[in-house]
Amino acid sequence: MIWYMLAAFFPCVLVVIFSAITRSKWVGTLITLILIGASVYKEFFHNEWIIFLDVVSLLAGYIIVDQLQIHKQQDNEG
């Protein structure tokens, strides 16, 4: 059960974090996609439902970043 919960939230959080760091929603999504692809390649997934949840969570993270404009926020240095 823990694997399904992690698959549902972890990619979303990674997209948001990487997009905020790199200030690009595309780079944040690509880095997360590469991490998921590497873990699929190394066979860390137990079944196809976890991969499906990862993809849905990745898409949700992209939509969150796009709607909240996280990748466009500027630092206020004063």
C-alpha cells in the first residue's frame, strides 16, 4: 500500500521542486521523467499500476506548476 501512496504523490512533488529550482516547468518535468524512467529500467516497480500512478502524478505536478506559475516566480532581493 505504501508504494501506491508514494507513486501518487512523489512525482508530483518532484516536478514542483525541480521546476522551482530550475525555473522551467519543462526541465522540472523532464528531470522527473528521467528519474521515473531510470527506476522503471532498473525494475524497481512491482506492477503496472504504480507506473500508471507515477504518470498521473507527473501530469498533476505539471498542471500545478503551470497554474500556480511556480516556474516564473522571482526572488525579491531588496
